[in-house]
Amino acid sequence: MKKNQKDLILEQLKKTPIVQLACERSGVSRATFYRWKSEDTEFKKSAELSIIEGETLITEMTEGQLVSLIKDKNFHAIQLWLRHHHPKYSHRVEVNATFNSPVEQLTPEQEAVIKEALKLASLPEIVQEDNNNESNTTGSGSDPTNS
């Protein structure tokens, strides 16, 4: 019986990769599912693969629906597709960094790298603001608040 229940929950995860729903549909408690995962490495591996397979299925279904909406000239679907598939329409910049402590200051070299990344990311308002700050704080030695 236990083997059949494990197989049943794995099949449910392939269809709907949500542990709670898969447990309900296969008559297995969440506690039992997680106990099986902790005690049985083969089941854990199979469950993780089943969840990935289920997520792939849902993603493919979602993309199919998105394409249908695009064909129906749904503006929000078109906008979503372009934002995520064409760099010209993307509005995000990702900067990843690791700091050892929350009060760590950037070195001048790190600041230069970030400034260059912002320039390359085509964020003229940030680059312009940064250039204005630099011109106000360097050069004549005057106080920028008196300009």
C-alpha cells in the first residue's frame, strides 16, 4: 500500500506541483509526505523530479495561454511577452553583490564598476543624476548648496 501511495503522490506532483494539493488528491498527509522525503532518499529524489516535471507542464500550459492572448491582441499579454523576451522593452536592471557586513563601504573601484554598469544599462536619469552630484562636489571647492 505504501508503495502505491508514494507512486500516486508522485503522479499528482507531475500534474500539479503543489505538495498540499498532491497530498490531498492522493490521500496522504503532508507530514507523511515530508517524513517519506526525510527517510527515503530515492523518494526524495523522485519527488523533486516530479515537482520539476509538474512545474514544466504548468509553464508550458501558461505560455500556450499567453500566446493565445497575444493572438487575440491582448495588450497586457503582448506587453508581458515583450518585457521578458526583448531587451529593448525590459525595464529592469539586475545588480548582484555580496557584502560581508551591512556597514561595509564600497571601494572607489567598486563604485566605478557600478557606475559603468548603470551607463551600460542605459539608465540616463541615474547616470545624469550621478554626474550632477560629481560636478557639484568637485572642481572649484564651492559648497553645492550655495549654487
